[in-house]
Amino acid sequence: MKKIILLLVLLVGFMSNAQSDKIYKHSGEVVDGKVKKVEEYTIVFVYEGEEAENTIGKYAIEKIVYGSSGREEEVTEKIVINSEKDWEKVVILEDKGYIAGLKKAGEVRGKTGLINFQTGNTGDKKAEKKLKMDAAKQGCAFILLTADKTTVGASSNSLGGSQAIKKGVAYKY
């Protein structure tokens, strides 16, 4: 009789454990819990044994394995930044929700010179390139944009040129 009860307890424990979802992060961490919602840029889940909902950005997640069905859902591919030469892979994000689950590395900045012969759009692209290169130099694949300013004409400098300034915070896995 004791063996049957022990077997039933183990079986119920195994089945309840098999129901939890596994969230695999690009950092190597595995989160056990229950996925509640998969939204456009975020995933809402609860940790196993808890009720509070947590949100994590999809950029931090490699895949989800659903415990109830065993289905595997690929979420995002890992962006690998080896050097400043990989600056084109860097992703600029504009919402704080998208960085949940990523690690803050440092501030980054990109700007064009005060005296230049760039049009507004060209100067903006040049500032963005410098911003991404700064993040890539730190080994970061993501930037949360905190400031994006372009001044044109007399408000920019006495020569009537334009200047683009972009600031952000760099993040990695």
C-alpha cells in the first residue's frame, strides 16, 4: 500500500513539473514558469510557484518550450557582436519594455560635427552610425535611445549648418 501511495505522489509530482514552460534566454539562463502572453515585443510569464506576472523582452529570449504540449517556439536569433566592425547588427530600441532581461553596459553617443556639409537626413544617418559603432565597441547588440536631436540653420551654429546628436544606453545579453 505504501508503495502505491509513493508511486502516485511521484507520478503527480512528475506530471505537475512537466506542465511548466521553459524559457531559454540568450544569456544561457533557463526560466521555469508559465507563459501567460506572447506579445509583439514582450513575453508575460509567472515563475513556478508564484502568481505575480513578469515581463521580459523578446530580444533576450532564444526559445520557449511549452510543458503541456512539448511544442518549441523560436523567439529571436542571438545577435553576436565581436567588434566595432559589427556595428550594422546593432538594434536601436525606443521602448524600455523591450530591454527587460538584457544587461545595461553603458552610455553611448553619436553626433555629427558642427561644421559640415550634410543634409539633415545624411547627418542623422551619420550620427546613428557613430552611435551603433560606440555600442559595438562595447560588445553590445542593443541601444535604448534616450535622446535624438537635430538642429538646423541659425539655431545650430553661426555658419547655418546642421548637427545631429543621438544618445542612448547600450545593452547586452
